[in-house]
Amino acid sequence: MRVMKWILKLRKSIWIYPIFYSITSLMLSVFIVTLDSRWILDIEKYIPGIFFTSVDLAETVLATIAGALLSMTIFTFSTTMVVLTMYSSQFSPRTVENFLTNKVTMKILGVFMGGFVYSIFSLLFMRQSLSEMMVVSATIGVIYAIICLLYFAVFVHHVGNYIQASNLIERLNESSFLKVKEYKNMVNKWGITRELDIDNYGLVLKVPSGENGYIQLIDYEGIYKVAKETKSIIILEKVIGQFITDETDIFSVYMKNNSKFEEKNIEQLLSRITRGRL
């Protein structure tokens, strides 16, 4: 259950790919600058001369790339948010978050940010002592800029397909079939009890949520274990996707006189429910 909660939080985070690409670009910048300052004479005979530039030209190219990539990132995502805001008002507010947590969107954002990080740190690390030497930092920056341009084309295509109503319906259809399949597997594993013999259970305990938010994840197996250990019947009153307040009764616990349900079991039940913002 903890692993599933961690995966859920990871999927909700929009900064995983941007941070990864930014750190990778920073390491690339350090490596290339180190290559230019220490080992450039050793590798110069293995690399065509067209890939080498002067330090002054490299600084100009890298500064231009950094400014261009930053402008491209701001323009692209500000425009996209305007489009998605209009789009979400017609269908669902969830479309904005789904788009922002989409892998393609986050990878492209990471590539743009990584290009800016590489360019700006290469400028920072470049020293005047290299002024009389040829460097390859600018060439790597140009290659990175071309990659960003290709990703920009992919991003435009992705946005165009994502906001189409037909594709939205298709994604909802695929998600629905996946959920139905998961439910069938759960039914085949645990079975269905059509009638509950709760008349013989004299004690009834209502367990409130204690937190506000949407139900995101339910550990059915963990709830079953608590019911089995405490010799009680536990009914889950809500389902995934419903909004609950801190006073909403989320569990109904039916107990007999020989039931072993205690205060700690309430905490165990609540820990089996993941709540948060959708």
C-alpha cells in the first residue's frame, strides 16, 4: 500500500522529468567545460575542425540559445494553459491536470529547461583562460537547440491531438475498460456477498474520514485483513473519486460482543484510504 501511495504521489508530481533533465544537462555542461579546459588538445585530432569555435563565438551562441529556449518555454506553456483553460470549461477541469501530468508534456518541458540549464551554466563555467583556445561547448549547444526544436514540433502535434474531443472520449473509454477489468479481477479473487447478516451484530460504529479531499486509492485487501482480525463486518460507504469532508462517515463497522475491534483498528482502516486533490 505504501508503494502504491508513493507511486500515486510520483505520478501526480509534475517536476520529476524537468528536474531529471535539468540535472542531466548540468552534468553535461560540467563535463563539456572540463573537456574544453583540460582535454581539448588531446581530442582535437579526433574531432573535425568545423565543430570547434572560439570562446567569444561560443559565448554569443550559448547566450542566444539560453534566451531563445527560455522564451520558447514561457510562450509555449502560457499559450497552452490558455487553450486548456477554455477546453476544461467545456468538458472537465480534470483535463488541465491530466495534460500537465502527461509524460509527453513533462518530458518536453524537461528538454526545454535542460537546454536552458546547459547553456546558462556553460556560460558561467567558461573562463577567460580559454580565450586563446577552441571549444566545442557551442556546438553541443547548437545540437541541443535542434533537439529542442524537434521536441517543439512534437509538442505542437501532441497538444493538437490532446484537445480534440474524439481523443478525449477515446481516453475515457480506455480508462473505463481498464477500471472494469481491475474490478472483474478483484471480484474473481474475493467474490461478492449479496446479503450481509448484520442483524446479529448488535454494535455499530461509524468511522469519519478525518480529512477533506477526494478518495484516490483504497486498499481493499488491507481492509479485509482488519475485518478478519477483529471478527467484524466493515462496510466501505464511499468509492474512489468521491469527495469527502472530515466529518463524512467513510466506514460502518458492525461488531458482536466477541469482536476485537479497538481504537488502533480505526487508524488502520483510515490508513488504507488515500485522500487528496484530484
